[in-house]
Amino acid sequence: MRNIIAIVGRPNTGKSTLFNRLTKTKDAIVDEISGVTRDRNYGFGDWNGIDFSVIDTGGYLMNNEDEFNEEIRRQVELAVEEADVILFLVDVKEGITPMDEDVANLLRKSNKKVFLVVNKVDNIQRRNDVAEFYALGLPELYEISSTNGSGTGELLDAVVDGMATELEELPDVPRICVVGRPNVGKSSIINAFIGKDQHIVTPVAGTTRDAIYTRYNQFGFDFLLVDTAGLRKKTKVNENIEFYSVMRSIRAIERSDVCIVMLDATTGLEGQDLNIFSLAQRNNKGIVVVVNKWDLIEKDTHTTKAFEELIRSKTAPFTDFPIVFTSVLNKQRIFKVLELTKQVYGNRTRRITTSKLNDELLTLVKDTNPPPIYKDKKLKIKYITQLPTVYPAFVFFCNLPQYIREPYRRFVENRMREMFDFTGTPIKLYFREK
């Protein structure tokens, strides 16, 4: 499981810019207007072979200064609670402010690893102003410019040093994570699995605020079931604690092998459902989609097929995953969910021998649809092997990998899915020069 790095500090200190640099993306909006980050951003980063997750905790626009200060305080307190490493960002141009002093007081009392990051140090004159920040009493001080990247390498060297690769001991069995928007029936389906009301079940959205692990060992199945906090739309995340509930869910997703993505048939497919699905897919987890409350839908002979086609059209190009229509309340097709979850886990852990890949797949690829010709140069795939990763990943050695385009990647992936059955699991294809 990845360690979580939280970026905290006053608005307009450059948190979003640093987030973009650490995640090598442009996901966070960057603007000179103070408090532009109204919600929180989540992304992945890596340094020196260590993977981590990054939270940009965002700025705040409040009606008055007292409310503003209180929101910053709650942000820092919850970052201390949930993150593994905290980057406290200050602005060298502004100097130390009373709010910086308040945040520093909170962080000094925590037991978390805290780095004081002095931002916008982009010339020698600014470097002379850094020394005053030692007055905040935080020994780990680093000066950077998040805009041009200077100093971020030294900061990341220190951040990843000693990062734990595993934060929690769990049994060595498949880990099945139940995720979805609030009130779709996540806790209810786990109760249906284990046959007792072990988890809190309530119609109040957001009741489950922590990840709960339950061992399921019945009827030939042996899983570790994970019930998570409901993931709700960012515009509805009014409390910081709800945001960090999302982070707990992300922790569970990152640590799972297969995600049961639950949808509510009565509300249809919403944007947040797709975000949850995408999060599981981006983490290369096995996926089983469960459409709950199907008993409440008026149906005809085409309703199920139409709903299934809608789901797959929205998740394209990844459409090779099972969909189960259930009523958890009536325990309809609950056992089918477990069966498919077990199958998807098997697909995700499948190993294909190098000889089989080259004897069967390489021949099929060459014969049915050879790689394209680019500028009179014919692309030739010469050798295929599977990587020793926890999810299916393959390397295709060829003469001109830089000319492989997305349509051809999809063609090869589709042939692999037909031949070897990777239903429910994303697969990664890498084309490398031999």
C-alpha cells in the first residue's frame, strides 16, 4: 500500500503547483487568486522506486477570518490523523504569518513526519529570507520553487527515506474491497455474505467512516472483505472528515486485489460511480460491478441489457468485466457476486508461460493483423513475456516501439483477453525495443 503525503498550509502558498509536480500531472487548478482549490486533489507519485499517494488539501474561502482559521486548523488536524507524511508549505515572499505559527504549533505536537517546505525560493535574494522560518520550530526545513522544480529532488529524497512499504499486517488471502457512493448497500452486502449484522447499516449516507476488514471463510471461499466509507461527490464533501473518509477508501482500494463496485439502480449511473470505477482501474485492481436495488426497478425484457450497455459505454475502452444485478435486501444473486469475484481474482493472478505467449499469441498477432508500416518501415514484434507484477502486465519486444499507436494496443489487448480470459482485470502492455 502506498504511503499518503498530505500538503497543508495557507491558501496561495503553491500547494497545487507542488501537487502537480509531485504527481507529474496538471490535475490541480493553478491560479494566482487565493483559495482557488475548492476541493481536494488526489494523485500518485514515485521517487527512487517508492510509490506514494499525494493529497492537495486545498485552500478555503470563508466568510470571516475566525471561520477561515478554524477550517485551516481542522484541515491540519485531519491531515495529521490520516497522512503518513506532511508537507507544510509556507511562502518565502510573505514571511511568517500568524496562521503559519498556528499550523506549526499543531504539527509540532504530532508524532507524524513533518517537513517544513519554504516555497517560491527562486533566486539568491529569496534564499537569504529562508532563515526566519526556523523560528517555527520544525527541524526538517527545505527550500524549493514548486514552479521550476528547484529543491524538490532533495525534498523527495528525504520524504521517501525510510517510508514503510507495508503499514499493516493482514492475512495472506485475497482482499476484496467493497466500494461505491454512500447508501448503495456496501455494508448490507457484507452482512449478507457473512450472515450477520456485523457492520452498521443505516439509511444515513456516510455512516461507515472507516475501513473495516472481515474474514470470510465459507462455502469454499476465503476472502478478506473490506467495507469502506462511502465515496460522495466532492461538491457534497462539506466536512473535512468526509474527505478523509474518501482517503480511507482509497487506502483500501490500493491494498485490495478485487473491487466490488456497487451501483444504485434507482439513481442510475452517476459521475461519481465512474470516478470510483476509474480509481479501481487506475490502481490495476480486479473489478466486479454490482447493480443493487434491482428489485425496485420496473423492468421489461430489454431493461437489463440496456443498463449493462450503458455501463460499458461509459467505462470504455475497458469493458471486459462482469456485471451482476442484485437485491441485497432480498439476497438475490449474492452468491453469484462471490463466484465472479473469485473468478476475477484468478484472472488477475493468471500467469502465461513465455513459450505459450510466443507460440500462440505472437503467431496470431502476426497472421491476423500485423503491426502498421510507418514511413516504409515495418514494425515487427519479435518476443513476448509476462512481467512479475501482481496484476497482468506484458512486454512486447519489437524493432520500432515508438510507432505503436493506441488502436493497435487495443487490438493486441483484445486478442489476449479472448485467448487467456482476463475478464474483470485491467492489463498493461509495454512495447520495448529489443
